Amino acid sequence: MKSVYLLQWQRFRRTPVMVVSFFLLTVLFVFTLAGVDRNQQQTVSTFANESADEEKVKAWIGQLNEEGEYHFILKGEQDVQNELQEGRVNFALSIDDDNFQMIVATDDPRRVSLEGHVHQVFRNELRLREVEEAFDDESFRNEVEEAKDSPVLTVNTEALAGNEEAFIYDNQLQTLFGMTLFFSIYTMMFSLLNVAEEKRWGTWDRLIISPLRKWQLYIGHLLYCFTIGYAQILVVFLLFKFGLGFDLGERFGTMLLVIGCYAFAIVALGMLLMGLVKSSQQLQAVIPIVATAIAMLGGAFWPVEIVTNDIVLFFSQGMPIFYALEALKGLAIYDRTFQEIAQPLSFLLLFGVVCMGIGVNLMERRG
């Protein structure tokens, strides 16, 4: 087993291009899509309706920009429409004298929090106007502003992690976890091609009649694929945590266990695919299809929480990346304990055992 394992590392040393390529692609995608500045304002293209008063719209823009999390820029309606049509922005805001409307080109998880912010600003302002008109008191607004600056009570609100309505979206962590797990699928599954190639060349048959036992051959190959995939995920996480300041929470040690369970599940899935296909060429064609399908259904490209299609949600429950993301985000965002993420980890292990058993059985029958 040890000799087979070390042989794979010698092959890696001679041809490290594939693993290095997927590592660099992971870093590039995460850096490009997530960025490194967590305090960067989100720019929102805004335009006024034809019937709106320009001064009132500017007043609304000023109030919307007070919080600082978003930066609303007033533009011409045609300019905003062009941005939406060309895909430069996913959504925009239309403002009337006392109302607003979100213009959505493509669904974006950031739209939910943005719309909540705009709705709150409009609701508070319109309530103030109603009270001013009811009591005819011009000093009422000043009193409210003073009360905001020096509140009698300070209330801290926290969302319950187990509540589906309390979904917390973190673009950086979603991108980091999703892209890292996605590209690691390619690394681990393509590493298993060595087994298919050895069977095609006849090397596998010669190894079987050697003093090595068959289970040692399997474990040597699988352990290498597991190690290379685990190392890739770990290095990416360490790079963005300590090098670029991504906040991965205080449970990084538990994350190492999650990575291990996920890597085991993917390696096992690779064995199942090897048992189903007839040649290494077919495996090379199947891997990108399977990897992309797993990532799309499992929530690597976008949060599953924003998906409303029941069919997609049903199939997502069978994707290993779904449970890995659930566990990782539970640790990093919701600060869950090991006991709270035990269920997704159990599924990953069960998934791996089933796929491994079926895959090895199919390969032995074919062999």
C-alpha cells in the first residue's frame, strides 16, 4: 500500500500541471468573485420615475446613503436600462415621490437585503410624515433624530441559525467554500484516472500477481486522491484566512474534519463513476458533467436558500457538496458546534461508504 501511495506522488512530481492548474483556478475565481475588502460598499444604480419630483428623489437618495452599507447613484433611466440589458448589473432601483420598485434582471441573493434596507428607509420616513401631518408639529422630526442619537435602550438582535427565515448571506464565504469544493472535485476525480489507465495498460493485472494484495492497491490509490484533494482545499482556506483576511470563524479545527468527510465522499463517488464507465476516455467526459451538476444543484454557485424550485431543492438533498457547504457555513457563519453539524457529516460518510462499495464491486466484476 505504501509503495503504491508513494508511486502516485512520484507521478505527481513529474506532472503536477493538473493539480496546480485547479488550485490556481480556485484562487483566481474566489479572488475575482468574492474580492478581499469586506467593507466595500455595494453600488446600486438608481433612477427616478418620469412623474417623480427631482428634489424629492435626491432627498430619498440622501437618506438611503446614510447607513453606508450601500451606495445609491442617481442615473438616467435609459442608462440604467442599458446596464440591466448588458448584464453589468443584476438589479436596479426605481424611485417615485413616496414609493420605490426593484428592477431585477437576474436573481441575486444580495437583492433581498438591499430591498429590506430600502423598504425600512421608506417606511420610517413615511411614518414620520404621517405623524407630522397628524399633529402639525414641525419640531417632532428633530425630537426623533435626537432620540436616535441618544437612545434610552440599546437592543441587540440575533438571528437563530436553525430558522430558515434567518438566512444570512456572506458573499465571500459562499464563493470561497463553493468554488474551492467545486474545483477539488476535478482534482480528486481526475487523479483516479491513474487506476483506469493502469487497467487499460495491463499494469493493474501485473500488480495483482505481485506480493501486494488487491485491497492495498485500492487503498494506495484512494489515499493519494484523498490526500491531494484534502491538501488543495486546506491550502486554499489557509491562504484566504491568513493571507487575505477572510473570516472563517473560530472553529477551523472542526472544518478540517468537514473537509475530510467531503474528500472521502468525492473520492468514493469517483470510484463509482469508474465502475460505471468502460474506458478512461469516457471517464474524462463524464467528470466535468458530474462535477458541474453537483455544484449547481448543491449550491456551490449560489445559495440553495434562494432557490424556490421544489424539484431542484429535492435533488440538492442528494449532493455531497450541499452537506459540506451546510457544515462549513454553519461553522463559519452561525458558529455551530460539532453536534449541530453531525447530521451533514453523517450523510457524507454514508454517501461515501455506499458509493465506494458499489464502485469497487462494479470494478471487480468488470475486471
